[in-house]
Amino acid sequence: YGLYASMIPLLFYAVLGTSRQLAVGPVAMVSLLVLAGVGEFADPGSGRFIQLAILTALGVGLVQLLMGIFRMGFLVNFLSHPVLSGFTSAAAVIIGASQLPGLLGIDLAGNTGSFHEIAAGVLSQITETDPVTAAVGTGSLAAIILMKKWNRVIPSALVAVVAGTAAAAFLQLHQYGLSTVGEVPQGLPSFSLPDIAISDVTALLPMILVISLVSYMESVAVAKAVANKRGYKIDSNQELIALGGANIGGALFQSFPTTGGFSRTAVNDQAGARTTLASVITASLIGLTVLFLTPLFHHLPYAVLASIIIVAVAGLFDSREMVHLWKTDKKDLAMLAVTFLTTLVLGIEEGIAVGVVMSLVMVIYSSTKPHYAELGRLGNTNNFRNIRRYEEATTENDILIYRFDSSLYFANTEHFRDTLEEKMEKRGENLRLVILDATAIYQIDSTGIHAMENLIRDLQMRRVELYLAGVIGPVRDKLKRSGITEIMGKENFFFDAGDAVECYRSPDKRDKREFSAWQTND
């Protein structure tokens, strides 16, 4: 079925995709998600497992196709990089641990849900380790690691497969307890509709949604990277349609979920692929393998496959990102850690759900408390900068220049007033002018308008003037329609803080209001 997934989806993507080098097929992360998600409802490798895996591919294809048609590619933005990193690292640990029974020859049926269940099962049955299986598995694991360190050009996994298969065949190791793949059916996949049951779809839906988003994110990331390198652009929404079509088409020919892979695409690009015809050629070669070469897999030990998977998932554990976030952003590190632990303890679906919720909470929290700054003049120039970042920036006792770095809307108006009030109280009775630098206020809603009205009235009672500097056109139009402009007067709008200060300090210019920003229509 891995061969089927490496063949049919490529043909569909070659017709629908916009990336010239993207190689679609089974990738580590999606395969691990299928194992973890579908494994909750059926024993891996069983007929029921295969049925549900194919149904998952159909569901993923339909979800991605609909997302592409309705241009919903933006939804993947809710999977922040720390969340995805924590989720991926935890999934790698879970799947790596799940391969230990196959590596050691331990029967661990029913203990594949979470990391602690797997670990407890392995430890409780460690004395039942099969020596031949463990020798083949650990030997293959060591050989792959050493070959990768010695020379990464060597196809270490392929060498391990050939050596393990040859040893099992010539030494007849299956007689000593070594489990092998056995017969792999020859022939191309046949067209068949997946068995669809509402109960199955309902049970698989959370995993289908997770795979749809994660696989699209992985695919579009590598597609954009290669496209930028080669000097062309891809259409993200068309990519969703192409991936959806590839998964739907694959499901009709007995394939499990697929997506664009990093390593396969890199090899495809380095090999000189310039059009999607490369995918057609790849699919054709795999078709020849399915037709004529499957008997070679009969003596392939499962222990060798387990060692290959363990090495593969070890590369998905993103320790570098953890170290980087420790140095740069503790909040993102906390999101990564919570997602990692939740996935590890509760499961993959729960982990990704918690991660997405945390991402949304952080977005909402950040938008309610945006950055702000008090500005001061740099020397004798007309440049004003944040006084906390520029020690040489000077302020004046009677003028407060305040910059708010966000749109002004219902969620942050309280933060706006509180922080501005704090700055004004520090000036006390000396304060005569507040200049609001609005260059970063790109939008204002009705709650923001009310906040401005209250600010104007409050300052009028204190006999403090209010100037607005750098207000962009759309916001200025909103202020005019709401009556704020009439309350303040057009003469109190300026191009920048420097013009506002100069106008205030120069009575003649102040009377003429030569710096009024209403002289333009931007």
C-alpha cells in the first residue's frame, strides 16, 4: 500500500499541481499520524486498519479539495511553528517508542496509544525479548546511524534492507523467531470505492482534519522553498486542490494519505526535475516495481523496518527549535512544551487540539496588549524614537508624544487608555499637549471611536490639547464620518510628530496651521 501511495497520487498531482518539483507520496509525518490515529480503532496491518486508512485518505482529499475551492488556505496559520514543532517532536517520540516491540521481538498488542503505555509495556516484557530479532534490529539501527555519520551519500536505509533481507533469506532466520514481511502481492492497484460508514467517518474526522492541515502545511512549505529557489510562484489554494485531488484519486486506487515530502522533493529537484513530468516518470518506475520486484521483499525483517523508522523519526525531534526558543522567546517555548507534553501523554489528536487553542489564545492576548511607546527627539533632528530604546532621545515636560502600535478596536481600547493615562500622570500638571502618533493605527472600530471621544473630553477638562500625527487615510476618513474630526478640528492633524511639535512651539505657524495633514488625500 505504500507502493500504491507512491504511484497513483503522483499522477493526479502532476495534472493539478502548480509546483514543478514537488514530489507527492507517503511522508514520515503523515504516515505516523495514520498509524497513531487509525491504530486507535484497528490493529496496524489488519484488513480493518487498511480499510480505515484508505477511508482517511478519501476524507483528507475531500477536506483539502473543499478548502482549496473556498480559498481557506489561511486556516493553517492557526498552526504556529512552536505548536507544530512540539507536536512533531512528541509524535516522533511516540512512534519511535512504538517500534521498540518490533525491534526487540516483543508482543505488545493493545499498548500503542500513548508514550507511557508503550514504555510501560516494553519494560514489563523486556525479559521476553527475542535474541535473534533484537540482534537484527539493533544491528541494523547501529549500521544505519554509522553509515549516516560516515557518509550521508550512502543510502543507508537501502543498504540495511538489502543486508537484512539477504541475511534472513540465506540463514533462514524466520525459523529462529525472526518476523518477516512475507508475500507482497504483485500487480497494479485496482479501482475500488472505499467502504464508507458514517460511524467510521465520525470517528476518523478529528484525525482527518489534523492530517489535512499538517500535510498541507508541510507540502506548501517545501513547494514555496523550491519555487523561490527556481524563480517562480505557486498558488497556495490550487495546491490544496491538487493535494485534495491526489488523495481522492489515491483513495480510489487503495492509497493511504499522501502529501509533498521534503526529502523526496529535494532529491527530485537535485536530479534536474523542471516539470511535473518527473512525477509521471517516478510513478511509472514504481509501477514496474509493483509488477515485477515485490518477491524481493518476502524475507525483509520487520526489525529492519523498525530500525529505519526509528532513525527517520529521530530526525523529526526538533531539539534545535527548543534551544532557539529558550534563548529568544520563552512564551513560544511554553507553547511548544505544552503541546509536546499533551501529545506525549494524551495522544496526537489531543495534542494538536491543545496547540491550536493555545495559538488562538496567544493571538487574542497579544492583540489586547499591543506594543506602545513614548517618543523623544533625537538631538536637534526632527526624528522621534522610543525613549526606552534610545537613551539619547529627549522629552519635554509639557509635551507627551505617545505611539500606539496596533489597530484601535474593542479588545485593546482599555490597554490604550491605561497606558496613555500612566504616561500622562507622570507628567502631572506640567502637561499641556498630548501628541498621538497614529502611524501604526491601521484600523479603528466603533469602540475605538468612543475611546477617542472620551480621551478628547478628558483632556479638555484638564486643559490639555490633543494632536494626531501620521493618521493614515482610511482611519482619517473614519474619524471624519464619526465626528471626531469636527470635535478636534482639522488643524490638529499633522503629517508627523515633528510637525506637530514645531507647530505647537511656533505661535505664527500654530495660528496658520501650515502643517495640517488634511492638505492631502492619501
